[in-house]
Amino acid sequence: MRFAFLVLCAFTVGASAEFLKVEQTFGGMDCASCADFVQKKLTGNPGVQAVKIDNKKGTLVVELKPGNTVKLRAIRDLVQQSGYTPKDLRVTVIGTTVVDRGYTNFKVEGQPEMIRVKDKEGYLRELGNRKARVEGVIETSTIDGNRMDFLVPTKGDAVKGAK
């Protein structure tokens, strides 16, 4: 019961995020009741529009409402804390590309922190300090004992009408 309360708090506390879609692959979810548990936890959040789980493929797709307060880590942590192994994490997100001292970062709309970008193809660098809709993969690394996320964009487009 305490776990469910903490998960619910993680979803609702904090600034508005503009993660639009999150696709989490996972391992170890074999039973339908396990998938139902995760689906109920996610769909109970007012920021979640739709949830689809495919046990055979090992995918969880969460579509989020505009202006939602769902945290990316809360989805990943729910999957892990439910006893499953989170794997690749794909996102569709709106934010601003920030190039500073040669590093490209991505400021997710409404979030206080930035995500470091690994952008070998230059999808975001060319958008330079403009609002963009980005599709990509979130890679997580542990640096000095701290978990750090990196956005690896596969597609990035400027949001029309935004500066």
C-alpha cells in the first residue's frame, strides 16, 4: 500500500512535463495479472491518456496528455519496482535545444533540469535554441554513483510558430 502511494506521488508532484509518448521495453513480465497491475497504476494518473502493454513483445507504450505532470523516471521506476527489467526507453518530447560551450542539451518543456544530448547526426544542434518536437532514445549511465539520462535523438523538428 505504501509503495502504491509513493508511486502515485511520483506521478503527480512536480512541474508540467511535455513528454508526449513513452515506449519502455522490458523483460520478465510473463503474467497477464502483472501487466494489469502496471496498466492500472498508469491509467489511474490524470496525465495519462492511454496505456498499451504487450507481454509477448515486452513493450509498454504510454501516451500522455498535453500539459501532463508525469515524470519519465516514474514510468521507468514503476516498471522496475514491479519486478520487471526496464530496457530501451523511447520518447516523443517537446522542449528547447540549448547549445552551451559546445554541448547540446535539451530542456524539456516545464522541467527544471536539462537532459544532456548525444547528437552525432546533428538533429538538434541545427535547431539551436528553438522549441522542438523530438523523437529519440533515452540512455541511462551511472556517473560517480549518480544516474544520468542522455537523449539520443532519431528525429527532431522545430515546432511551428515557436521561437
